[in-house]
Amino acid sequence: MKGAHTKAVSAGDPPDPATGSVGLPIYQTVIYAQPDMETFKEVIRGERKGFFYTRAANPTFQAVEAKVAALAGGEKALIFASGMAVITSTLLSLVSSGDHIVAIQDIYGGSFNFLKNELPRFNIATSFVETEDLKALETAIRPSTRVIFFETPTNPMLKVLDIEKVVEIGRRHEVTTVIDNTFASPFNQKPLEWGVDIEVHSATKYLGGHSDVLAGVAIGRQEVMNRVQYVRYVYGGIPDPHGAWLLNRGIKTLGARMERHNQNGLRVAQFLRDHPKVRKVFYPGLETHPGYDIARKQMRGFGGMLSFEVGGGVEAEGVVRHLKLFHLAASLGGVESLVNIPAATSHRRMPKEERERLGITEGLIRLSVGIEDIEDLLEDLSQALEHA
């Protein structure tokens, strides 16, 4: 299979050989009977193919993992119970007490909180560097640095990093590179093809696509993913089989949905750019975006995520209050359009001074543009801005 649409539909879950079922079976089980003790021991040790406990593996999980690996172009994928489960487990698989991580400043608030407030309890330090300053990123690397953690486009400022250059820095210093590719999706951006070691997603977002399943995925080379798999088994951050099935079903339409998100996202960004009440729009698909050329190089499409700034917190809340089709909610990447104010939601744990220095003001509004008719979305934004 070569095409992304074909992989999304068919990779990993061919018709069931036992029944001919075209739909992926849900193996709603925790345990698996073994024919004898010798076989049981071989399966547990990984010397024989098979299953013994769903915390370790499940046939439904493996089908979804094969699909995600094919889409991302990786050797091995693993699914998790949530986006934060995959981020925490992946990072913990790569660092030990006394180690160091370099991360960009403009990242998802949950990731920032884990790096800033949780990992220090395990004697693991993180240096946060200016997002687009690759020189600062390289300078921050120490002998104890084990990971470079970054996003592109970033949440919520939609900044763009040159993936190839980040990888070059990592390889030069023998540091593992980990990218959160949630905002782009593996349809729009393939970091592994640029040399990134591990790619993670909150699969709750674009991969699932319907706001009905919590999940996360990690993809990379077999060797590095084996360690991630061990940590998943130890910490237990796995989904349930039905959740995995929902994720598989959602991924089947990823290509069709992303094309629509790309179209609508660009149209909304252009509309907001030209609106007199909007101070600034952050969207990598606009030619005025400072990272536009890099985004064009490494992205197939620019997605449905964007942020824009109005006068202040009162005005931002007024816009949000008057929206009818854009629902006020915390997530993103579903078929429905969503809105939130990052300073009050995803980045609320970040100190105010740091937030504002990064541009995450109380007047910043983040949109997750869905797949509705674009005319309806633009009309909704227009009336909300007029009434705010």
C-alpha cells in the first residue's frame, strides 16, 4: 500500500481469517488460555507469538498499531489510554534520575506541567528554550541530556520548527528526538521521514476524529519502541479493547477528514486575517506566517487548528459566548468545530508571566475548525465578532 487514504482504510485490519468479517473484531478479553505451561512461558518471554494478558497485548490493539505504523511510516506503533499516557510513558522510557531534557517553551500545557512540575520529583530536569531558536536549543544540551521534546505546529501559537534541523542537532549530540505531532496528524506531516526517533499523538484528537475515545499513540523504530512498550506494561497506560476499536474506526476516515479540515482551516484563517476586530491570526497556512516556508516543506496540509487574538479577556469571552456552531470545549481535532481560551484552559497551570511572554494572552482564542460547511462557520464567526 502506498496511498495515505488506502493505508487509513485497509492497513492492519484485513478481513478476519476465521469469519471473513470485514469489520475489525473487538477482543473484549483480559486473559488468554494456553495449551500447556511450556507454551505459556514462551509467550510471556516473547519467544512465541501469542497473547497472555491484555495489559501486555491484545489482537485489537495490534491491528490499530499496524495501521498507525503504516500511516506514519514507522516500524512499530503502540497505543495508550490517552495523549498524556503516551507522552509520560515515552519520556519515562528514555530518562532516569539525574538525566536532562530540552524542550521548547510553546507546548501543550499538560506536557509543560509534567516536565516542569512532575519530573523534578524524580531528579529529572528540563530546560525550556525559545521555540524557534534552534541555536538556543543546541546550547541547552548538556552531557546528561537524553531527549529533545518538541511540537510543530505548536499548541496554541502554531509556531513551526524545521524538523530536519532539530533532528540534525539531536544526532550531532546523540540525543533522542521526540515530537508531539498531534496538531498536524500523520496525514499532514510525517516526522519519522525527516529522521525523528519517536512520534507521539493524542489520538483522542485527529486520529480518533469524533471526540468519543481517549487514546494516545507512539511510533518509531523497533529498538526504541521496545523500551516504550515495557514502560507501558509496567505503568499500565493502555486503552480498553473497545476504545481501540473506536480509534481504528475513526482512523479509517482520517484522510477524508483531514482534507476537509485543511480546506476549512485555511478559509477561516483568511477570513479572520481580514476582519477589523482581529489583531492577529496564527496559522501556518497563511503566507504571512513566519514559518510558512518551513511548513510548506514538511507538511502536506496545514490542518484545522488556528489561534487569533482580539482586544483582551473580556472581548475574547464575548466572542466565545456568542458563537453557536463552535462549541466551547477543551479538546480538538474532531469533526465538530470547537473554541476555547488557552489561558483559562489548556495552559492555566502555566505562570501568567510565562504565558504572556509566549503570546498566550487572555485575548487569545484557539479554534479547532471542523468539517461543517464553510459558509456556516464563517457566518457564525462573523456574527460573534460583531456582537462581542
